[in-house]
Amino acid sequence: MNKVITLDNPPVNALSFKYSEKILKEIEDAENDPSVTSVTVTGANGFFSAGVDVNDFQKDWDPSGTTVRDIIETIERSDKVFVAAIDGVALGGALELALACDRRVATPRSKLGLPEIKLGLIPGAGGTQRLPRLIPPQEALQMMLKGETVSAERALELGLIDEVIPDVMVSVSNHPEHVILSSASSVRESKGEGPLKKRRVSEMRVQLPATAQAFALPYIIAEAHKSVPPEENGGLAAHKLIDAVQAAFELPFPRGLAREYRLFDELVASAPSLALRHLFFAERELSKIPGLPPAEPLEIKTAGVVGGGTMGTGIAITFANAGIPVTIVEPNADQIGKSRQTIFGMFMHQVKRGRLTQEEAWKRGQSIAFSEDYAALADCDLVIEAVFENMAVKKEVFGKLDPLVKPGAILASNTSTLDIDEMAAITKRPEQFLGLHFFAPANIMKLLEIVRGKATSAQTLATAFKLAKKLRKVAVLSANAFGFIGNRMFFEYTREAVALAEEGVPPARIDVAMKKFGMAMGPFATFDLSGIDVFWHVAQGRPDLELARTPILDRLYEQERLGQKTGKGFYKYAEGSREAIRDKEIEQLFAELAKKAGVKQNPDVSDEEIASRIIGALIMSGEEILRDGVALRPGDIDIVWIYGYGFPPYRGGPMFYSQEALAHA
Ligand code: T1G
């Protein structure tokens, strides 16, 4: 008889330590039941399992309790045939459980993967030893290093599964005995191999392709180590993963497994993994707004964008990519031409990269309409403005929009620093008004700050969060305060960098020190990328800003040294190049300004001191933002800085980093 065991632990059938005890008992019962000849493990609700419950991996986790390892070892010892029948997602420890089975079948929509690396871990229940035995080892290594999922079709090509089972699997819950048997038997029939036999992956050998020479293994391992970041810069788990896979090549299964377990247990307590697991949950907290009454989100079926500049065009592309038809209102015909060109170029680039079919690109391009007339937006469900960063200009836009768009439409501003309530006040719909602050380039950057006005309703906020998910953005709620969360902190972060430059530390050296800390880009390179005029304009409107009081921005603005866009900023750039070249002129300019201001010089400060001062300023600003109630949680601030400003994820974000730094001080 075939016994069916169904993983059923909503919402994602996670194999928590507690739930693993239940499943282990079911498997042991099947093992001890002489009438059972085969066991099929499947998942409930169209979901196999998301793997081990990440909540269970607290810093001092106790591996002596029942875990998915015990389930897998029981399957391994059994002489009964185990079939994993996958419908939906099979990740991490759940896929490792399937790897311990003798057969794996999956429905066409299934996705399989070992994403542990994204949590700063490695597969810790045999995945690093079984996957390279079942599929080509280089494919196995890359799949685990990238933490990517593969489709059922790709899994079949690789040999990760034996059969793609049509939708018969979806009825597994109401005909368990019959259907699973047929699926298992379909594996038998299609392979014509008679009754299913035991086929332990652990007994297979890791096979290098016949073309590979004897020296291939050391070369493959050496190349793999070179292909990942250094251990201290986010590469710790990757290097340990390569060590574990090397053991699969070189050691008998039991010893390779022991090495994997040891490496995994070390990583669970490692700082990068604690940081990445913090971010995993912080990201899933974002849309939980304490005190907000439940509200049904509206469906945004059509959108309008006022302003066809860089931001407006990027925002329109974002809507088109999410399948939401969008109209850009832009009075300037030349600007419309430029916007059309940008859109066409972007979609062609996606086609060239194989990310979009020609037909899909054309469809998305066609879903973006242009008009010089606001009336074209009358029926839109949401209209966002992305015009010049000036309050009068924005008020004029909303003064035109409010009487024109339909009563239920939401109006939004893409402003990065201006007062949302002041804009809402000139409309008759403050409840349906909010800020949607996209980050440039809007169609690439995943971060979206949702800015809540005094009157913004719960339904408008719920709609914005639902829209963000559809736009594939990571949305963080901000109160309506200057600079919201990211930029307000960025001004303090860059202020400290400028202070160090005034003390005689070359900007180029400051950027190197911040990249060594793990930032994707140094502060001065960021100034040049965003445009020094952007900061200068903001500073004009905010004399209270410390950054506004530094003379350097005025000097650069006067000299039209605006950054990459003018070929000179804090760095200089060769014609048509974005490569930053150190510019002694800037260092002389800082020296003159510092002398005039009587700033004490301190040019020999260490890289660590540079990073500590700049990150310290960032953290203090984050603490102020929490005190002012601008951000809901420290984790929200961390997510803003990971997705919006290139803070190193393996340090968990500025607020997590500050706690860790304090804890180890
Ligand atoms: N553990 C605990 N909770 C999880 C979870 C997990 N593995 N996966 C999801 N959740 C929760 C999540 O916090 C949220 O909770 C809800 O489920 C819906 O998630 C030994 C050690 C499965 C693709 O890394 O990739 O196995 O906010 O909003 O967009 O080698 O969740 O509703 O309270 O993301 O539909 C490896 C992580 C674990 C998979 C579904 N597995 N999860 O995406 O929903 S380590 C993973 C995901 C491991 C072994 C190792 C996604 C998803 P709440 P969601 P979704």
C-alpha cells in the first residue's frame, strides 16, 4: 500500500522544529507498518513547503531537538520507496527532504530551490551532498551559490525530478491513495522500469562531465572561491558552501554530511546570517501598520503620470511592467519625444537581454500613452506627479487635477522632500492623497517610500501597499516629515563625509573607506551620480540643514561642477564615461574653504575611523527618525538603506548594525 504524508502547516508548510516532530512520527509509523510498501510525501494547499521555519534559528538554536535532518535520516535508512510529489514551492529543507526520496515528481507550475545562501546559511540537511550527486555538480554549485529556484521543466532537464506530473496532482487532497499511486506509477510506466525500486541519491557518485580532466576539481573549486566576495565582505556562507560541495566530491557521503552539518551550525550563529535573517523578517513586517483600521484596498487598473521627465518616464515604465496601462501628461513635445525614446530603448534592452519577448515588449510599450492634456487622466484610478521639485509647481498640478479626476481616484506626489499635507490641503480629497516616493531610476530601484499625510485614509494606504506589491516594489511607510526616511538620513550621512573632506581627507579616500565598509558606492560618487544641483536646490529650501551650511555645494554649483551630467563634480569624468577620476582641484578647493573657516586638519584619519564617523552620523539620524515617529520600526529603516542606498545586507542595515556593534562593543 502507498501511504500519503501531507505537509500541512499554514501559511507555507514550514518545517518548524515542532512540526517536524509530527511529520517524523508519521514517517516512523509508515516505516513500522508492514502493509506500507511506499510512501508519498506531498504538500497541502498547492504548496509543498517553504523549508525549515526561519524563526527557529535564533542565535542559540539547539540542533539536538527534532529537525528536518531527523526526517531525512529516517527516510535514508528505510527500505521502503519514498516519492516526493511536489505542487507549488519546494525550498530549502523541504527540497532536501525530497532529495532523500527515491523519486521526485512535480506539477508544471512548481518551483524548486535551495535559497539558504540568501539567509547567510548553506543547505544544512544534506543538500550540499545530494544535489551535486543528482544533477551536474557545477549546476548544483551555481544553483546553491545563487539561491535561485528552477522551474519543474528545468528541474526535469537537470535530473532534479523524474517526471512532470500534469495537473492530476492538484486533486491529490481528495484522492490521495489512487492519485498518488498513479503519479508514482506514471513514473514507473513512463520509465518502463516495473515496480519502483529504492534509489538513494547518497549512493550516487558526483560525476564531473567526461570532458573534464583530472585537474578539473581543484580548478573548479579555486574558480568558485574567486567568483564570490571575500568572507569579510558578505562572502562567508558562499565560501563555506564551496567547502561543503568540495567534500561531496572528495569524501564518502557520511563524512561529507558531517562536514556540511558542522559548517551549517557555525553559520547559524554568524553575524552575516543574523543580519540577513533580520532583514528577511523586517521586509515582511513593512506593511503591518499598528493602529491602522482594516481597510479593503482599491484595485488600480489605470494610472496617470504628470511629467514626462526621467522620473515620470521611469514610473510609467514601472506601471507598464506590472501590466497597468498608464498615460503620461507632458506639455513639452520635445520631452515627449525623449520619453518615448527612453521607453523604447529600455524595452529593446530587455529583449536583447532575453528578459522580454519582442511581443511582450511591444505590448508593454503600447500600454504607455502620452497626452498634452490633463483631461486624458480623468478616468485614472491613481495619478502621480513627477514634476519639478518646487511646491508652487506641484500645487499648480494638483489644482488642475483635483477637479478633473474621478471622485474615487488617488492623487500622489513623487516629491522627495516637500510637505505632503501642504499639497493635500489644496485638494478636496486629502483622504485619497499621499506621497509615493520612487527612487531613480524608478523602473530599476525596488524601494518605494509611501508617505502618509495627516488625512490619508486606511483604504488609501492599503491600496498603496497592494499597488507596491504589484509593481514589485519594497514599500516602506514614512510619516510626512522633511526628507521622509532615506533622504533625511542621507543628508546627515553626506554631511559627515563633507566634514571629513573639510578636515583634509580626500573625497576619493573617503569613498574607498565606505566601499571597504561594504557600501555599494561612496558618498561623493553618489553626489555625482544624483547631481550636485539636486542637493543644492534642496539646501536652498532648508537653510536649517547642516549640509546646507557647507560652502562646498555653493562653490560647485557656481562652477557648474554638477557631477556626471557635466563631466565634473567631486570627481572628473572622461567624455561619455562614468568612471570617476580623482580630481586634485576639489581637494585644493576643500583646503581653501577649510582654511577660511579655520577647520582643524586631520588628514591621516584611518579608514575605520572614516566609516565609523559617517555610519555613526547615519545611525544617529535613524534614531531621531524613530524618536520623531517618522519610521515605524528600526527594521523599516534598515530596509530603506539596503534597497535605496546600497547599505551592505550582510550587516543588516544601519539600525541592526548599531545594535550588533553595541552588543560586541
Ligand atoms: N520560515 C518561516 N516563515 C516563513 C518562511 C520560512 N522559511 N517562508 C515564508 N514564511 C512566512 C513569511 O514570514 C510570511 O509570514 C508568510 O510566510 C508568507 O511569506 C535546513 C536551514 C515561500 C516563496 O528561505 O522565499 O530550510 O508575514 O510573504 O511572497 O537547509 O516566503 O505572513 O507572518 O514571503 O508568497 C529556506 C523563504 C529556509 C524560503 C512565499 N527557505 N520564504 O513567498 O509569501 S532555511 C527559504 C520565501 C532552510 C535547511 C535550511 C517566501 C515564499 P507573515 P511571503 P510569498
